[in-house]
Amino acid sequence: MYKPPPGLGVMRRRLYTLLEQGSVDAKSIAINYSLVALICITLLSTTLESVPALSAEYKASFELIELTATIAFSIEYLVRIWIAREHPPWNRLNAPRARLRFITSPWGVIDLIAILPFWLSMAGVPGLKTLLVLRLLRFLKLTRYSPAMRSLLDALYSERRALAGCFIILFGTALIAAALMHLIEGTVQPDKFGTIPDALWWAIVTLGTIGYGDAVPITPLGRILAGFTIFSGILMIALPVGIVATAFANEVHRRDFVITWGLVARIPLFSELSAAQIGEIMKMLRAQKNEQGDVIARRGEPAHSMYLIVDGEVEIRLRHKKVRLGTGHFFGEIAALRQTRRTATILATQPTRLLALDAADLHSLMDREPELADRIRDAARAKLGHEFEAAQGDLVSEEFNRVSPAYSPD
């Protein structure tokens, strides 16, 4: 079986890291922001191109924008096909199957739609207006670069049955209102309510609280029915809006909860704690964002907190060496537990998000939960019993040497 040279594998993983959403690497941010800007420019260009006067005057500019965007999106599409095997769900598949999975995935279809209009026009496919509309579907590519949009789509999908039920009820209500209005106003205004389908248009715009005014009842009974329909519409519209809003908030909270839970549970000090105890610790965490070059802690300062790296990278500057920790690592838990002074200076080497747990909160929790305190002390004692490697979690082994050998859980 053919195996790619090691260099190609490294390049593929690097490209995957650059294009992977959520990375705080400077190059990755630049690439993602450039693609987002290009999507927005092409959307604006496509919209303006539909105006005949602008299309005639700036035809060359519109064509240049479209050509640039298509080349960029085509390269991106081919690269994403090549790196498909790096995606966790497909990394156990062979390269052809992984790439086929990407091509047929929703993201792959969206990427294909983004470049299809240009290549169709190059192939001589007629229908300029149709191709213009297809180009506007590039808006869907923005969902890849926006966690909020992805969360909204996930919320819509999770509540799809409830939303479908709402629309079925809404359509049923519109049908009943249309039938009653046809019965009441059909002979008075046959051109507007002469049939149930005609009256259905009035019912839909009324339930939607839009009310275009092109069809209105003129009889007293018809107006009474219209009033009830309007109030019903307010209730009907509020129902799916409430469902979507609640689902969206829950989805955002769930994502944050899962990420935070995973980070807390992997810390040796907390790995043996129960779900309820980890939940108590999570309540005390506070978010902290540091820009590149920011000093998180200085050597000699009191250790007030321990830190978890949500994303980004920090550099620990020891007396004789430097150590770097990345996403998912943690540091400073022993110093925070013992409330000693920092033995190293820690800087953010790139934009970094941290979760901090104050030493005072940790000790307060231990005072309230004796069992939890015993577990944390046992974990700390086990950790202090052997030489510690910085890349596995805390600041440095040097930090443990400051702790007295006569360490006692009391």
C-alpha cells in the first residue's frame, strides 16, 4: 500500500490546523478572516451586479472580484479535500473514503456551491440570473467561521420536531381561518375571498402579523374573525421564537459546559472527584483572555490562582530553560494549593483564553467539602512524590521543590 512521504503528512496536518475553526494561531486567524472578508465582498459584488446600470459600468471590476474569489475558494476546496483524513471522524478511513465523506458532507456541498457558478458560466451554461442567485449561497460558508451561527443551526436541528409541530399548527389555523373568512366574505368580496385558496393568502399574512392590506374584511362578522386571527397570530409566532431562543441559549451553554468540564476533569487534582464536586469547581472558574506578550504571572509573585488553557499557548520562563504549554494543559495548581510564590514568569505567546480558579475559592470549597479536600490533598501528595514534567500540567518541578518535605494534609 502506498504511503505518502512523512513531509506530506506533516504538511497536511499543518494545513488542517490552519483551516480548522477555533484555532488562535496568527496564520490561521489571518486565513479565516481573509476568507470571511472575501465572502462578504463577493456577496456585495453579486448584489450590486444585479443592477443593470452598475453591471454595465463596473463589469470588469465585478468579473475580477468573481475570478479572484473563485480561485481562492477553489484552492480552499481542493485543500480541504486533501486534508479530509485529518478530521477526527474520518482519520481511521483510507484517504479516498475520507475525501469522499467530505465531498458529500454538508460542508463539502456548500464549498462546491461556492465555486460552481463560475465554472458553470465558463462551461457556457446559460441563465445569468440563476448563477447570480447561486453565488449568493456563498453566505452559507460563513457558518464555518462563526461559532454563533453553528450553534444556531444546531439549535434549529435539535428542535426540528417542535418547530415542525409549530408550523403544522400554524398552517392548520391559517386553513381554518381562511375557510371561515371564505364563508363570511366570499359572496361580498368574491375577488378576494371567493375561494379558500384566495382567503388562505389573507390568513397567512394576518397570522404572520404582516397585514399587507390588499385583502381586508368589510363585514362586522369578518372583522371580528380578523381580530381573533390577529391575536392567534401573535401567539403562534411567539411560540417558535421562544423555542429557538431557548434552544440557542442551551446550545451555547452546553458547548461551554462540555469544554470546561473536559478541562477540569483532566486535571490530576480533580480527576477522581465526583460529577457534583467538579460542578462546584466549575461555578468558581472565571474566564481570562490574554493577548500575545501579556504576562500572566511573574516570578516571585504570590500564587493566587491556577489556570487552564482553553486555547492558545503560554511560555513558562524558568531560570535555566523555557517551557511551552498549549490548549488543554494547566499550570499552577500546586502553588495555588500551597499558596507559595511563583518560581517562573508565564507569558502568552499568542492570543490565549484561560480559565482561572482562585486559590481562595479552592480553599473555601475544601473547607466546605472535607471529602473533596481529602481527595485533593491525596492527589497533590501523589504528585509531589515524583519528579514532575512541566508539559504534563503544572508550572515546573522547581515549584515543587519549594514545598517542604514535611508536607502534611493538615
